[in-house]
Amino acid sequence: MSETARLQKLQQRPAHAERLLHALLVRANLVPEGAHQIRKFASLPRELRIIARLAATTDGHIWSCWTHEGRTWLFIGELSLPHSRARGVPVLLVDVYDEDGSRDSGLWAYGEGMWRRCHVR
């Protein structure tokens, strides 16, 4: 199976992309230790619920929401085929939101058992 076909297969399986996003958030310490995942739309703060619902209806996008000590973060992820192909490993494009709006956006690559933030040239 070609690398492109393998990556497209990953992109078509939301459960796999969800596992990749979850692993990134936990292993790269993007959420604080002790944070709890919010899994239901109804439990998300209104502002973040709107963003999560949009992501859930956009093909290839996944979301994960976390809370800790009164703060909440929403992560929207998408497997980037062009960047994954170029690097030969899965690459996620991740947007981060809190109740005040967008906080960060970046590419994260998984290779050799660890996540690394990609520098785009």
C-alpha cells in the first residue's frame, strides 16, 4: 500500500484521528495534568459548543475538549495529508480555543514514538 493511500485511509477513519489527537494532547502536555475530558456537546461552554459543532459537521475534522480548575480548552484537529506525505508520518493541524476565542494553531508530527511541533517554512 502506498504512503498516500495509507494516509488517506487514516483520514477516512475519524476514530483513528481522534486517538491521534488524544495522544497528542496528553503526551505533548497540551492539557495540564489532572484535566478532564468533556465528551458531550451539552457540557461544553456555549462559545466552544458552537465551534465544536461546526468541526463535527466538517469532513475530516475532529474535536476534543478539556477542563481543569475552571478553565476549558477546545482542540480542533485535522489530519493533514500534504504535510503527512512530505514528512512520511502522521501530521495533525490543530487549532486551540478557550472561552475567549482562538489561542493557537499549529502542525504536530508523530514520529519515532513522540510528538513534535512542526515549523512551517
